[in-house]
Amino acid sequence: MSFQDVLKKATEVLKQGGIIVYPTDTVWGIGCDAKNKEAVARIYTLKKRADAKSMLCLVSNVAMLERHISEVPDAAYDIIDLSENPTTIIFDNPIGVAPNLIAPDNSLGIRVAKDKFCSYLSQNIKGPLVSTSANLAGQPTPKNFQEISQEILKGVDYIVPLEPEFHTNKPSTIIKLTSSGLVKVIRP
């Protein structure tokens, strides 16, 4: 299958409320349309993960980020521009996403995707793409496709048959950035 065919198939699955396993700019992820509450709930169930433990989202560009965060702090733009490694920022007051994605403190982690496939997929579904590591809760994050458990692979609607573009084999850096300007590194 060509890149375009895979992108088209993944887009169709997500638009129909499905969940996928796909390569990201960090590790293999499980994803869905971040606006679809039922699909988000399916990922929590598949991962056997508590709903209170929020998942992050990927967006295709800064404009999409601005549509889903009520007020993007100025520091976020510098972090996005200057980060050499994939960096997820936890923002206050997310909007336009499934309520079960939002953490109890009314925050959500979002990363502007540097990976071409993830960026195009987010554009195609016209919104954020859920991205959580392709493992069961409490299990190690798979470093490659072969390490993803059969339980995860059998629980999704589509497995993206592409090699990662910029795979780092480790989760992203996570920075919490509050509306008041507080910056806190959660995961270096």
C-alpha cells in the first residue's frame, strides 16, 4: 500500500469512530479522533487504564493547537519552536475535545506532530489525534512494533503498516504550562 492509501484507510477508520495502532514521532501509539468520546473510552478499556490518567493528543500545526486551547501561553510558542526532541505541553482549559480526555484539573497534553503521517492524519480528521503508547497500563512502552502485545493489536480496528519517520523509541518530554505562566517539567 502507498503512503496515500494507508493515510486514506486510517482516516476512514478514525472518522467511523475506530481506533488504530500507528507510528508517531516518539513510540508506537494507539489513537483515535480526540473529539469522539466513545473511541476515547475504547482506548482506556483496551489499555486497562484508569480514566483519571489522561492521554495526550497530536495536532498538525499551531493553528490547530490554538483552536483547542482557550488561551495558549506565549511561552508555548518558544517551546514548540526551540524543542529539538518531541515535546508535549500540558495546557489549561482545552476545548473541542471529548470530555473523557480532559484531566481532572481541566488540562490536556498536546504535541504539534513533526511526523508527516501524524500531521496529515490530524489534518484529515480536522482535529486532534489521541496518542497514547501502544501498551497495557503498567507494562513497558514498546520500543518497536514487535514489542506491541497481541492483546493491543487484536483490540484495534486498523494497524498502520508504515515504518516510523522519526522514531525516537522513547516517550516525549512533557512540560506543564499553566495560564498563569508557570512552567514545570513533568518528564524530561
